[in-house]
Amino acid sequence: MAYTDANGVDLSGVSGRLIQTVDLVKNPAPQAIATDTVNGHVFVLQVESSATSPAGNLYLNRIDRETGTVTGSMQLKGFGHGLSMGAEPSGTDTYLWTEVGPLHVNYDNGVATSAFGKAVTRFKFESGKVLDGALIPAAQKFTPPGSTSGTGPSLDPVNHQVCVMYHKDGKRHFTRYDATAAAAGSWVPVGTTFVMPSGEDVTPAVPSPYPLQAKLVSQGFTVLGDVVYSYQWAPYDKDNNPTTVPSEFPGIAFLTSYSWTTGARLDRQVVTNADGLTRREPEGVATEVDPATGETRLLFGFSNTVPGEEGERDVTIGWYPTKPAVDGVKVLADWEDLTLEPGVTPGSQPPRGRLIALAGTTYLQLRGNVACSPGLTADSRIATLPHRLRATHLTRQNVARNNNTGRCVCRIETDVTGALRVYGATSDNAITWIDFDAVTVAWR
């Protein structure tokens, strides 16, 4: 049943895409996400493998939100696991809020397997820099009173508040602070503390192709106004079903919203975005204000196995809109130019694409036309879609082409890579132009 919260978020509704299958600087999966929309950055934390380094080391990726290109990175030694993160623009710089040591370390047979930062800190992103958490002055760290293990901050960009999650008395606690005051070292709570209700880590009974583990795994949190969003994962229970559960299908993702004021659960939904990823593991949640439209959006991330690799992971980030539909239509990505391949040129109207949602279904729309010189004589890649338009499964439609001996239709297809390919050209029947104006195809 659909529920729209005070921020305008409907967790059962349509969702768009920010970036898709972006390779990170190291192999392990992403952990936390945040964005600086003023300067056009996406930030992604990932844990450095404990097999090659001490537990608690992180890598921080900076990604161009328009192109998906990694534009810089930092190594964070002794910071923790990357439970959550906030990104705060300051002029042309970005300051990150993350957890930091001292570390709460977990061991397996005497070997450290994971570590979580007990404190919170704020630092400027400086590409190429190695930042050692042990060398950060105590005055620049904050440990919530009574915290017993790992912490994690998130940033509410609308109300300019830092929310710190910490563990106390066996429960997860959340306290908000004014971001400006906290950056100056004054950590005075704003309002009450939200305590996660008991039993919220029990895996719900939902349709699943394979048995699920009994307890949900926390994959991040964020706060917007008086709504707390918790991102969770129910992994497929491969340990108890080793012969029936395939490792490439990791489980089911959930987003749950809570009222800060009452503590009650508002909604819980299965996240269906990016359903075509090979290894779709939920990683990170955040909020942002869209730089183009001013719309507040709820972001959520997934990691995926890089095609052709076994241990290398990438990141995909989707988002929920908060603005209502206009005449029944929500624009999830406005018109953007396609990047054309060599030999393919714009026709009378440059080829462009957008995403819209109508009656609960998301559609990819294309318009414009292209000329192909000297003509396509075989199946060919003709363009690349922007990240905002890329589907995670095969999407296709027939389109008009030049009429040659009665053959006037060809097929176009796109997939998780964003490549737009055309099928139907032959050596004796070249395609010299293609028209996209009739393209409206279900995107997911």
C-alpha cells in the first residue's frame, strides 16, 4: 500500500538513477554514499580489504555526478567501516562527516575481521591525501555519551543538521546536532534522541525465490526533517542452503521510514530499483537537494560485481522523487543529449533521451534522429546513454530507418552499460538514418 511521508517520499513509488555501475578505486564493495550537489560530486566510501591491510582502513571515492568518472580519492587509515557519511559543500571545497577511530574491532580466531569507528569527525576532501585517524586531534572528534561500539554520521542538507547513530544499551540511538556548531566543536543535541524500536531487525515475510536469513543487516541510515530512513538487507541464506542458493544473487533490500516524533514505523518497502544487476547488494543511503530542480531526494546505493571479474565491485545509485506528478507525469530525468559513436552524426533534431513515470511505470523516451555515413552494414553501437537513463536490464524497441527495398524498420537495444545498439543492417541494405521520435519503452 502506497504511503507518502512528510518529505514527499513514497518508498513503494517510482525511482530514478543518478549514476550506474561506476568502478571504484579499489576492489571491495562500497559502504556509504553522500553528494555535494553544489560542486557536482558524489562520494562513496569503501572498506580496504582486511586481507591486505589492517581492519578499519577506508577509501573515499569522489565521482563526477554527470559523467560517472572517478575524479579523486583519499585513503582513510583507522577510520572504521563506513556505516554512513555526510558531504558538506564549502565554496569549491567539500567537507566529509565520517566515523573515525578509536576502533571497535571484531575478531575471528584471533584475527581482526572488521572494525568500526567509535567517534565522528569532519575533514576536507583532498585528492591523493592519506589521512590517519590516529593523528586527528581529540578536539576534532566526537563520541556520543554512552556509546558502546560503532558510530556513523549523516547530514540533513535541508535543515543543516548532523545526525549521529550510535549503540547504547543494546539499541541503536540517533541524535541530531546543528552542523555549523558541531563543525566548531560544540555538540549540543537538538531535540530528543530517537531510539530504534525493538524487533526492527527481523526479516519480514516477503516473496523470495530463496530462503532469507532471519535477521536484517543494517546497510546505512539517513534523516530528513522528522523522518528517519533505515536501509537494510535480507541476504539469501546460503549457509543453510548451500546447494540451492546461488552466490550471485545476494538477497532483498528494504527501506524503512520512522517518525522521529513518535518513534513509530511509517512504512517499509522492498527496493526494486536496479533489478538487473548481477550481484545486487544494498550499500548506503543519503539525501540531497537536486541542483537543477531544487527537489529533495532520497538516495540509495547498490554494489555489483564488475563484469568479467570475481571480487571487483562497482556502485549504482538510485533515488526517490519528492515532487508530485504534473498531469500524471513525473520527470525522473529531463532531456539529455546522447553521446554518438564515430560515423554517427545528429540529424535535423539532435538525439536526446529522458525518463518519465506514468501510472507507476517508468519509461525511457527518445527523440531526434541520426545520420550514419557511409551507412551501417552490420549490427552496430551508435550511441551511449547518460547515467540517468541507463537501464539495468535489456530494453529494446523497433524504430524507423531509411526505406530500402521495403525494409524501413530496425531494432535498437540498450543495457546496463548504457550502450545503444542498432540491429538489422546488412551489407546489401545499409542503414543511413534512424529516427527516435516514436521511442517510449518501459525502462523497468
